[in-house]
Amino acid sequence: MLNIPNSISLIRICLVPLVVWLIVTNHMQFAFYIFALAGLSDAVDGFIAKRFGMKTELGAYLDPIADKLLLVSIYVTLGVLGEIPSWLVILIVSRDILIILGFLLSWMMNHPLKVDPALISKINTFIQIVLAAVVLGDMGFDLGLANLRNGLIFMTGALTLLSASAYLLAWLRHMSDYENGGK
């Protein structure tokens, strides 16, 4: 179960406190590089898992957990520093909590959901990654990207709302099926 892709996901989880510490201590260039390394590791573990038939159930959970821990930690930290608006941080964290609670509730009711992110969720995650990279890069290298940051902030907010709505609808359909006896 603890194969190469899963090990890479665990390493990405271990990078989370380091990135947060680098941001809090104003080492933005290093934070940007570690974030970029984490993003690269995400692509690498997915490629290895698919290419070499190393997909596991553990990996299906570990990979998105690693992604969410990294992104949520960065967004909360940047929100506390005032680099990302509070409303966006609250929206992102609330969406992720909603998804986790839906999975847990379904599991507790013995009608678990399959971990299968919707296309809108993949796009949302990509834009969240882009925004985090732009903010860290702008802070670390003084790139003057205020207009790009603002545009990405509103795009991320809209996509987060769409993604949350899509997950909520999928969960309601899934649970409705359960309530109707699986028909």
C-alpha cells in the first residue's frame, strides 16, 4: 500500500508545516519554491500511479488530502496576513468542510461516496493553485501582479461556489438513491 506515489503524497503532507512557517516568517521566495515542488510532486505521483499501475485505495484518499492540506493551509495563512480576502478563505474552507462532512456522513450511513472529483472541482483546484502561486510569487519576487491577483481572486470565488454546488447536488442525488432503497 505504501508505494512510491503514496510516499510522495506523504512527503507533500510533511511539506505543509514548512510552507506555512516560510510564509509566516516572510521567506516568500522559499515558500514559492516549496509550493512549486509540492505541485510538481502532485503531478509526478499521479503520473507514476497511472503509468505503472500503482493506483491504490489509500492513494485515492491520500492525494486529495495532501492537496487540500497544502492549499487550505496556504490560504488560511495568506488570509491571516491579509494577502487574500477573508471571504475567499472562508468560502474555500467551508466548501472543503462541506465535502468532508458529506463523505463522512455517507460513510457513517453505510452508503459511501466514491472519491471521484468532478471536472468543475479539478478546474477549481487548478485555479486555487494558480492563485496561491501568483500570490506567493508576487510577494516573494515583487512582481507587481495586483490586477492578476484580483482577477484570480474573483475567478477562484466563483469556481469555488460552482464546485460546492456541484458536490452538494451530487451528494443529494447519491443520498436520495440511498433513501429510495438504491433504485
